Amino acid sequence: MLADLESRNGPEALRAANKIVQWMKKSADRVWSGSGSQDGSMGITIVSNGHNYYPIAIWSYGRIEIRFQYLLRGPFESEEKRRELLSKLNEIRDVSLAEDSITKRPPIGLKALLGEPELTRFLEVMDWMVTELRRSSK
């Protein structure tokens, strides 16, 4: 998946993707991979309070899906909490997810995360999201 991502999006996108994948491996209960007829993917599973959550996936075509549709229970069942996540993501320069995306799978292009401040902030938001998901099991 990562080789395909690099060939389609360039070495800077691969660098950002590698940092996201490192975060996934450190933060998730499971990291999964998929291969479709055209695009590969990698995502995470967070297990909390007897539920599996699939909050993000990265695709070989150079986008990261924020998978709100799989966050409709637990702490993100609340529309207010999903809007908080959306707001935190939209604070990142060049990220502009639609207000109505809090039940969908809106993408963020890796190009928006090529700068170190943007990538760092994205990973901080992902850490916050995982902490919130895990907090629901305590």
C-alpha cells in the first residue's frame, strides 16, 4: 500500500503516511490492511467497552478518511462530541471538512499534512480521539 501511495503521491506524502502508520501501530489495538481492485488501505481498530471502533483509514490514493460513521456510539454518539472532533480537525491549516460530515467518512488529503506543524497537530487530534474512545471503557 505504501509503495503505491508513494508512486501516486510522491515521497513527501510517503513521509507523512509513514508517520501516520507509526502512530497507528503505537496507538491502536489492531492495524488492518485492505486491498481493493485499484486502491490499498490501512486503518485501525480501537476496542473499548465491548465495541470495535474504526476511526481512520489511510488510502493509497493519498487521502485519510475520518470515519465518523463508525463513531456513532460510545463517547462520539453525542453529536456535540463529533462536532468537537470536526472542529479540532478543521483547525488544521488546509483542512476543511463539511459541517454535515459528522455521520460520514470525509477525507483529508495527505497534501494538507505535509508540513510538520499540520502533521503534528493531526496526530495530536488523533491521540485525543483515541483517549476519548478508551475513556468510555472506564
